[in-house]
Amino acid sequence: MLNLTALAKELKEHTEWQETPMPLEDSQYLGMILRALKRLFIDTGRAAQYDPMKLVTLDDDSYNYDGTFLIDEEYYISLCAQLEFFKKVQSDVNNTFGYSTDALTVTNADKPYVNLANTIAEIDKERRIVYYKMVRFTLGEG
């Protein structure tokens, strides 16, 4: 059984130093993990195997998906959720570049955007590497 709540907590811890336009709720992190899980099924050619009826809440209030996932699949889900998180932050930073007022001119306000773009590119590169290492799906064996 895949513990989605634990993955959401891990995502929150992994991104806690990144400023966000507004604080994110635990449910928003969980939503990112759930969308990343769906992306795993789609990207690996198993879209028909995704079953929302397998989403269950256990006695400890953890949200889970009733299925078996290898560690590379869990990591892929984590990377996809990180991509969504940083793209969400980037969409806010994307609105800020250089600007001027009567008193001063601010330049290089786009630096956070450049840094986020690099972060997103690195995470996406890692996601692609992990995907290609899951040869059981690329060869149709999974």
C-alpha cells in the first residue's frame, strides 16, 4: 500500500525552505502527490489501471493507494510532485521582473525566476532519467 500522506509530508519537508506566495495547506501537498501518482500511471502506459476506488483512508487517518509500488516508482511520484510545486511557485515569481518608481529602479528582479527555472530543469532531468531506468515500462513488461 502506498502511503500518500507520508509522500506529501516528505514533499513538504523537501520544499520547506522555498518561499511561496501564501502558505500551503497539507491538503495541497497531498493533492500534488495524488496528481503525481496519476502522472505515473499515465507516463508508464498504465492509465487504465488507475482506480480511484483504491484510494483509502486508514485508521491512522493516512491517505493511501491500495497497490504495490517499487521504490523507483515512489521516487518518480516524488519528482513529479516537486515539479508541480516549483512550477506553482514559478508562476507567481514569473510576474516579477525589473520595475521603476520615482525614487529608485530595481533590476534583476527576475533572478528568482532564473533560479526556479534551473531547479525545475534539474528535477525534470532527474525525472526523465528515473523514467528511462524503469525499463519494464518502456519495454512493455510492467
